Amino acid sequence: MKHALSIAILVCLCTPVYIALAQLPELPCYYRPTSLDKPWVNAEIPCIEEVINLPEAGELAFTSLAVSPENDLFAARPLSGQIMRLTDTDGDGLPETVDIYAGNLDRPNSLSYYDGALYAAGRNSLYRITSTSVETLVEALSSEPLAWSGGVAVGVAGLDDAPRIYVALGSPCDNCDYDTRQHGVILSYALDGSDRQLVASGFRQPSDLAIHDRELWVVDSAPPGLIDMPFADELNRVTGSADFGFPTCVGQDHPLIENGCESKTPPMVVFPTGSQPLGIAFYDVDLIASFQGNVLLTMGGTSNQLDLVGYQLAAVRGFDAEHPETRTLIPVSSSADPAFAALSPNILNWRGVGFYPARPFDVVVNDLGWVYLSLGGGRILALRPQSEVVY
């Protein structure tokens, strides 16, 4: 029925309208077999749809995402050492058909697509992947055996015009001594994997990187359970040679040891401790007006503290203001009834109309302005506009 209905609609459209709307979904949201009524969203989200749901593939079936200009979607599968490619084979625009794009990698857990190639950071390695080859650019990002890679981004993020690979290394622990020049850092490399440089330090869990307007951004998480430090998870704008604080400081001037925040660079935005921001994407397209100029963040959340936090898609805007605005996009109540509209995202998650217990892992935006989200348990969702076809 899905394909038959689509064909019938196209027959009724005159050619100029079809060409103008070729990049929009053909059906209004409520007619699409992919549309969802959970998690709850409001009018800021035109349509939320399910791209794929493979619970049998496991919790980490699709983690980090990247998308090509052709709308091929790539997803890391770290435990199996694979990167999956999803393509559209049923004609609805969503890339739902899965095949293995690369295998035998060392725990690939972050992806970035740049100039026809997919860059992947594994446990302690850096790869460049095309449809015909898998090249190991860096075999050991760190000489330390406990090193693990966080986010990766490729592009121009500095004063010169040369694109570089930026990759983050996480901290090995919360309460131990380690080399802060080897762990909890952001490194950069030339596109061939040479010319290693230390960019910034002082991170705990730098899970994702993004380049926007020639600036590098990173999300970071404080240790969970810091009850006396309720806003310690971070969004940071990276400046060269900066120390962002960890392991002596978190959040906005929260020292973990005496004088631990002296001479440290503060974050641009802080989030409730335990939110665990895992993915970041800037929305520069004008397709979904309420997203334009926002940075989108997936909050992985944690369940080992008293209050349930995270498990959200959040947005931040207004970086020119003294206090940028942070709001929750999913889950939110769309009801005009105050009994529902007053429910917090955390309560909605507890009541089963949010993401919980699935962790939102990553968020990416394609060239059309569609947003893809990966969730724990083998799911990928899409946020797309309503159709503008008039019936």
C-alpha cells in the first residue's frame, strides 16, 4: 500500500510541483507508515519517524552516526568492529536497508564524513574508509594502553585553510593518576594521519566533536553522582592549548580539589550532572525553522542516581547572549491540557512516552535538513518536515 499510494499521489501532481517538492516527503506525517506517536513531541518537531528497529542486533547496534551528501547513513557498531551503511531502497527517502560498509575494526565508536571519505576513530586507532578501501591512518593514538577514543571531526577549525582530523581521547578513570597530556585531550592530524598536535586538554568523556564556522566544539560529562554539583556536564568551544579542567575541575567553577579550577577554561553551556551529552550537530539548514541556528545534543543519561536525567534530545541557541538558551525537544508534552503540559521531560521518560530506557547515542543532520538519531537497542529515528503537497 505504501508504494501504491505514493505512485497515486505522484500521478496527481503536475510536473513543476513535483520537481519543486522532490526533496520533501510525499505523504503528510500521519499517513507515513514510518511515523511514530512516541516519544512525545510538540509542534517544533514536524514529524518523527522510525528509520530502522533491530532489537536483535543488541544495545550497541547503531551508535555514532555520519551521513553523506547522497543521504547514505553510516552507523558504528563498536562491539562487532563494524560500520554499517544504510541506504534507501523503498523510495520513501529514509535509508533503511543495512549492509556492512567496513569490518575488522578496533571498536569503532565515532564517525565523521568529509570529502567523499568516512573517518572513524576506534579504541586507539584512526581510520579513513571509502567504498573500496579501509586505511589505518594512525595505529596508536596514544602510547598509553588505557587510551580510548572519543569524538572525531574533520574540517577547517582554525586560522588557516587546511582541513585536519580532530580526535578526542577520554580519561581512563575518575579517581586515579594519569598523564593529562595523553588522556582527556583533543589531538589533531593532517588528513594523511601525520603531524600529530595537541589541541586542548582537561576532558573526562569527550564523546563527540563538531566543527562549525571554523570553530571546534566538544561535549563532555562529569562523573555521575555529584549531588553538590548539579550542573557539571558541558558543551565547550575549544580554543588552542586550553585546559578545560578535569580531573581537578568540572562545570562552571566546581573544583574537585582545592583551587582545582584556577586557570581553567570554563564551558560555554552546562547541563544537569548525569545528562551525559553524547552527540552534537549544528543545524544550519532552513528546512525546520525552529531548529535553525541551534546546536542539537543527544543526552545519553544515567540511571545510577536518585533522579532520572538525560534521555533527551536537547537544543541550545543564542550563543551571543550571556546565558544561551537550553531547551528539550524530545520528550515534551504537546497537549494544551495543563495536567499534561506541565510534565517535565524526566517524568515523561518515567511514564514511557520518552526515550527511556533507550539511550540516545548520536545526532546528525543531512544536507536536506533531516535529522537522524541513534538509540540504544538497535533503533534509528528521523525528524523530517510535513509534506507540502496540497490535497
